[in-house]
Amino acid sequence: MLLYDKQLETNMPDYGISIPMSPSRSGKILRYLEERRSGFPLLSLGAAAEGLGLDSPLLRREDLERVHQREYIARLYDESGRPGGELERELLKTYELLNPDGSYNRYDPAGAVKPLTELFTTILYRVSGSYLACRLALESRGSLGGKIPGLFLEKAPAGIPGEGFCFYLGGGQHHGRYDSGSGFCLLNDVILAARKIQVEGRAALIWIIDVDAHKGDGSAELVKFSRDRGETFTGKNPEILTLSVHMASGWPLDRESIARAEQGRAPLVESDIDIPIAEHEEALYTPRLHGGLGELERRSVGRKPGLAVVVDGVDVYEGDGLPSTKPLALTKEQCLERDWLIFSFLRDRGIPSAWLMAGGYGENAWEPTANFLASLGGLNI
């Protein structure tokens, strides 16, 4: 099952922001699959919500407040409850658009054709899609009956029976912190989705498997804080376990970020399993990831997770357009090996998985994801 919506596409220069995010990334992936007749059933957020019996595809404010600081969420809304308040200031900080001296960084508001605050609607769609992806992965009341001819579905099948796998062409905002945005991530959809699934009683133990080039520092912080509040434990056992495979020294673990960091806050908070990959260690990536997955299983002390959320960033790809990720440069073949390792590990254990597209920059960022999904085309998922 694929989850995608045109509402997710964002041309950042429309807002005056110069960040190498290609608005055509998802479209290129879909065209590639269609050309190869992969036959994945594909749902929009609205169709998915309808099929799941939801009134709206969007998360509610109470869902945001379950994970993020209530005062922080209040800054994103005005007194009438609509997006506003201090939203623009939070977006400027999240997208790193201001220099210390107050001048603009990669930002030209005079050249914008849309107000910066309009980004909030797209962001809310993005984070909400991750919850829907989790729901789709968990739906297993029947079989899709093999591949559905044609890529696009106008309406969701009744009940949306699934096969334990959903790939969402969006999401992965793993830098969002408890009381602020960070690293282009205003809200943390990874933990928002996981906690909502748990509160609804749809899964107890959830694994977060983060293979984006950057450490999932916001996710680690939010899980730590939820544990400190006593919210994510069954007895003495944690209900969310986090694994992050990432650049050993790239942002947010660069020297400058570490020097500014507060103790007990991201990026200094450890994931349950952190696997740093140093420059020129690409050949060690898959073996270390394999060991990390085994460690996840050991730390689950005999419990089978009800769900895995895979933050499947492709900024590890040697063809990625973000200069700061060059120290970790996997080939297309290594990216495919990585994804197949995770997919097979979860499939063999019968663990439903929701995959989030996450980081990927420039005009080639679509390639590893398209390659992976095409390789799954004959598996009736």
C-alpha cells in the first residue's frame, strides 16, 4: 500500500525559501512505478481517512499536545484556534532562515508568492499522513487479493484491508523537539503517530527504525520525556524503542551543535540504539544495521512489537543533493540492500511496518525509494 497526496507537494521557493527540496520527488517515484506496472494500490490521505472511518485525515490539536509541550503548540495558533500566533517566528527558526545578526539565511520574503504561515497546513497534512500510514499497516482483516491493476485508486476499498506494509510518500520529521522545531521539522510525526496508535490501544510495543542520514535526535528526546512522565512503560519495559543509524559527525552531531546543546536535550539524548557511521565506513553500514536490529529484538525481552515505524531517509545516497551529507554516501545498491534488510527482518517476524519517506534532497532523491518499491512490486503488498 502506498499513501500519497498532492497536498504534500511543496515548492519551497514559493515561500521565499532556498532549500534543495525537489517538489517532484514523489511524482518521479510514482511515474517510475507506473512505467514498470508495479501495481501498488495507492491512496490519498482523504481516501485513507474515509476508508478507516475517520472524520478527517488531519491530527487534532490534542494529538499534538500529547507529544509536544502544550505551550509550544499554543504558539502555533492564534486566539481563535487558527494557525497564527507566533507561527511565523517558529517557522523561521525551524527552517533556519535567520542568521545570528538578524539577517536572512536562504530566505527572500520579497520573492515569495505565498505567506510563510501557509506552510502550516502542508506540515499538518504531512505529520497526519504518518498516523494514517500506521493505521493502514495495522489493518489486516483480509487480503488485497494481489496487486490491484493500475496505480491510482479514486476511492479506498471498504475497510482498507492491508498486508502489514504501508509506504508513505511523506513524513519522517524526526528532528521536531519537545518545545521547538528543528532541522526543517516543526512537528515530530514519528512520535505523534506512535503515541496516538498506542493511546488508541492498536499496538503496545512500537519500534522506531531510523535510517535517515541524520540522527533522530528529536524522536530520542520526545521518547525520553514521555518515559520521564511515566507514559510509555508496561511495568519496567519501555513501549517505544528507538534505533538510529546516522552520520557520526554530521549535523546535529557536529561540533558547533554539540557545543550549544543543553544536557538532557537533543541532540545529546541517546536513542535506545545509536549506530554512528564515520566517513568511509559505508561497507560497515549494513552489518551494523543488522546487528542493531538484532539488539532491538533482544531489548524487547521476548515481546513482539505491534508495529515498526521506519524512517527511510535517502539522504544517505551518494546522489543526494545535500552537501552536508556527503560523508555518508551509499550507492543505490547499498540503499536497496539496507531497505531489503529491514523489510525482510520485519516481514519474517510478522511485524507490521509503516515506512516514512523522510530525508532526501535534490533532483536524484527519488531514485533509491523508487528502486526499493519497484523491487517489492511482485510481493502482493
